[in-house]
Amino acid sequence: MEIVQGGPGDVDTAALLWAHAVAARDGYDEVPSLELARPGLESALAKEPSLLLLAREGGRAVGFLAGGPQETNTAFVNYVGVHPDAWGKGTGEALLRALPEVLIKNGYERAELTVYVDNVRGVRLYERLEWIKVGDPVPHPRDGRVEQRYAFSPASWEPGA
């Protein structure tokens, strides 16, 4: 698996990956359209320095990570998405293991993200990779699903660990 820095031309690819991942995760009858999936991703990448990493397998994108600045020296990871066909193959872990180097390169001292607490696969992954819970779980403002904030500092990262 190859992790590469994405660019503006990769936004649609990432949005479609997200649409497929969310449809499978949440049990939707249909995969959301690109028109529905793209605006959130564009918003996440609107401020610089933005983060867009793609995981490629056999030349095809199978996952991505996207986000941007939240506050001084802190990046917010809005998306970690893996196509359902690639679930269980280490794609999310590969993306998150590539993140510290990208954070440092872009001047970030810390990253944060939120995950629905019922997303057991995601919660296990973040905790296994030593992301730390921040505060108590809270309801998401739009859908009421409970989510937990996590933080990570690349200063505590050990390459190859």
C-alpha cells in the first residue's frame, strides 16, 4: 500500500470514498452522490495548510485522510475514510501512521478528531495508535449521535513504531 499526498484533483476521489464508507458504516440504502459528499470535504480542505492523504492499492485509491487547521498549531482531521472493499486491510492504520510526518512538515504540533462512539472499528484504531480521549463524549450537533474527541501529538510519535 502506498500513501501519497493528495491535491485539488483528488477531492472528488476522496468524496466518493467517503460516500461509500459512510453508506456501509451507517447502513444507507444508497451511496450518497458526489454532489452531496463533496461540499463537506471541500470545507475541510478550505484553510491552509490543509491535509489530504490518499492510500493507494494497485494504483487505485482505497482510502483517504483529510483536514486542516483548527487553531494555532493544531490540525483537525475531519475525515478518515476507507472504501468498504478495503476494510480490515490496514488502510486506516497506514493513513494514520503517515500523518505525524505530514503534521510536522506543515508546522502542526497536535491533531484532533472526533469519532462516533458507536463506530467501534474507528474507536479501536485510534486508541490502539495512542490517540488520547479529550473530554467527555457529547452528542453531535446535527444528528445527535454521541461522539468522542481524540488528540494526538507527533512529538510522542516514534517512526516505525
